[in-house]
Amino acid sequence: MPPLPESGAALPVVVTRPRQQAHAFAASVQALGRPVVVFPLLEISAVEDVATLQAMLARLEEFALVVFVSPNAIDAAFAQLPAGRPWPAKVAIGIVGEGSRLALRAHGVDAACATLYGPQRADKMDSEELLKSLPLAQLRGQRALIVRGQTGRDFLSEALQQQGVTVEYLTAYRRTAPRLDAQNGPLLLDLLDGGADWVITSSEALRNLVDLTRLAGGEERVVKLQRQRIFVSHHRIAETAREQGFERVVLTGSGDERLLAALAAPAAV
């Protein structure tokens, strides 16, 4: 459990990404001189029906486009592909962030061996911007596969279908909320009572944080949380935060660089 900050000391930065993606960003925050706490608000686990996942991945060549919604989707899918199997050259890949580009590279896939599409605006990496980058005329009449968790936004699939693209989904992993236990329950209360800056990169994670806070400490702690500062990467998360009653929402824009710059700013320390 981190000690309470001394008077005038920088508040701890709470990194709430799934544990698989949290530590690299936490190290970057620590390099800024900020104390860091890793407190995942989403847990990533394998699907129970691996056979269905493998069967769908065996059909990759049937699709003109495969969209991975997150690095988790990439890691889960590639874990089920035969070792050493090259990505089908005729199957384009759509991604929505730099983290996904890095995840693909870790699996040996980059622009040298696959056609990659992604948002062109570094400050706004989402499905809307991905759609703008896609060759919709070429995809009309073709099939696309969206690889995601058990649920997800329907914007991209609906937009593609409106353009005459047949869309299928593949559930590659599961997202669940963490449970309070003897370790994270007291840690959460300590952060709420001592003060912290929270880095939130999904609306689902933010809602989990509010639910966990209510379970751990009731409405009194929820009010404390709502008064703490949260750094968010997208306007939809900012909207969710305001709907949840948060008073100090810092919208940084997409990408780790913008999050880190906001955390390093004098007003944030």
C-alpha cells in the first residue's frame, strides 16, 4: 500500500489499465518523477470456447479486412494462430491506436507484410477516424471481421454495413470487473482518503471504479472520488465522467504521449 503523500508532495498517479498493458505506461509515469500505483479496473481473460475462436481464425482469407479493436484483441487472436503462420497478404488490418500497432509489431506484423489502416489524427484515435481511413469503395461487397471482447461499440459495424460490407464479429477475450479483496480493497480506500490522480482509458473502467468505490466505502467515498482529478484520453470517457459526477476531468487526447504530457504539466504535479 503506498504511503499517504506528504504535504506538498505529488499525488500518486493511478494506472488503471488491464495488468497486461499497465506496467509499461506505469514505468513512463515513474520516469516523470511521479509516484505510481497500478490498480487495474478491467481484467482480461481467455474465452471459454477456444475452438470457435480457432475455427474463425482459420477462415481469415475469406475477409478483405480484419479490425482489431484493441491490443488485447490482437494478443488473444495471435495466441490462437499457428506458430510461424504469416498473416494473409490479401487481408488488410484495421486498428484504432498506437498500442495496437505496437502489439501487431510484437507478433511480427507491420506495414512491410500487411496493409494497415488506422486513424490519421494522432489526437483522436477511435472508430470514427478509422472509418475515414478505410477504402470503402474497395470494400463494398466484401467481408470484414471485427475482433473484440464480448461486447463493443456498434458504430464501425453499422457504418461498414451501410457501405455494403458484410460484417462478422469474433469474441477473442473477455473483460470483467475486478473484485474487491484483502489487497485491493484497502489500497482503494487509501487512495480515496489520501488523494490521487487517476488515468482512465475506457468508460467501462470508469464505471467499474465508481462501483468498486461504492462497495468499498459507500457514498462518502464516492464523493471523495468525484472530487479527485482524472485524466482521460477520449471525449466519450470525459462525457461518462461528467455523467458520473466527476468535477475535475482532464481531457488529454489520444495516445500515451498526450497522457504523459498532461501528467508532467506543472498544474498536474
